[in-house]
Amino acid sequence: MGRGQLGKRLLAATIAGFLFSGPAGAAESLDAGEDFALEIHKPDGPGPYPTVLLLHGCAGLTPAVHQGLRDHAAFLAAAGYLAAILDSFGRRGRDGGRVCRSLEELGYARHYRVQDVARSRDILAALPEVDARNFFVIGQSNGGSVALALAAGAGEANGTGQDDAAGAPAFQAIVAYYPWCGAISAAPTLVAPLLVLGAGDDDWVSPEGCRQRAAKAEGAAMEVVVYDGAHHSFDLPIERQVYEGHVVAGDEDATRDSRARILDFFARHRQP
């Protein structure tokens, strides 16, 4: 799918004011133990709020990635969502691109990051500001592959799977930016609705595997949007450059459209 127009259900006048900006509230750090850290961005006004976990890619929270995720958090907070940036690498000493350089590290990261999501969800669900009926995930790159695994039921035995203790889905909907879709089976059965946002000129992970899986997916719906001409990391505020042997480049048009689609996707699956 190209960049095309969104359906009429997207009220452009309503969302235009915060597609890129919207002042976020002051970020708050939340004690999450020894392995990972959480940075919380809250909307203005009273809660409880639907809540989004934001997952970084294989580089960890580099300055550019951190700023990009904070931009997403500001956008989400302006739309009424509490956003929590989950740093899985800093306290483990695996940031700075180390994970990007090793297939073994990438696979291992997908495993422990699923556990991080489970523990983060439990921590956040205990906050009075959080609407525990409405949890969502947005992951970038390796974090996107973690998001795919969650949508396919990874972690069901430890609380991140289809149902929580109250019988509600652990996540109402999941979004993956430019993920490696080999993280899930070729014909996946999904336990949560999944939106994949791919880059047409991605020389790191091709979106074609995601399209193939979407055609065979069962269970919850899987949607794939591919932005023609965009590169890996298109939602980050960066100039075109080579990182770990691959082209990465920000794309404001693709970012703007992707955020509008995320709002629409979450609205379709959010519990009243």
C-alpha cells in the first residue's frame, strides 16, 4: 500500500494540531528494577488514560532514537494516551549498537524484551493514571520484531499473551515500525490486531516478508502499510546516513501519515 489518503473516519482537522508536536508533559522516570527503565509521558487532564509502551530498536536509546520516541510520546500524550518509553538495553550494557551487530544478540534481545514488556505492563497497570483495559504497543525495528512476537502470542505463559487475569486481552492493538517479520511464523495466528509500518526502500529488513505473512495470517487482523521511497528509521528526526552498513533516514511525510494511522488503528480497537 502506498501513502494514499486515510479513510474518512480520520478527522484531519482534529488531529492536525498534534501530528508532529503537542507539548508533552514533563517526563517522569519510574523505578523498574535492575534490567530496564521506564520513562513516562502523561497527557494533561484527569486519567485514567489508555497506555502505550514504546520499544526502541537494536541501537538502544541513542540521542536520535530517544528524541524520536519522545516525539511519538508527545504526539500520543496530546491525543490522550499515556506513553511509556521502555529502555531494555541501557542497564544491561547492550546499547550503542552492540545488539545490531550480532544475530545472536538480536535473537536474545527479542526473548528478554518480551519479559520486559510483561513486567512493564504489570508496573504500569498498578498506577491509578493507567486504564488497564487499554494497553497498546509500538515498537521500532528490533522493538518492532518484539511487537510482532507479542501479537503472535509470545509470553502467554508469563502474562503478555492473549488474556490477563481478568480475561481481557493483554494488548488491544500492536504497531510495528519496519520490523523483521521473520520473528513470527510464515502463517501466524495472531492474538492481537497488528499494524506493520514498513519502508519501501529499506535495505535492512524488507517489508515483503510482512506482506506475505499478512496474506496468510489467522486470528486477529494484520495490516501492512509500506511507504514508497522511505528508508529504515523513517520516523526518527535524522538526516540520511549509513548506520551499521545500512541506510537510515527520517521522512516527515511518512512519519505524519503513520501517526495518523496509529491513532485510527488504536481508536478502532480501544475499549470504551
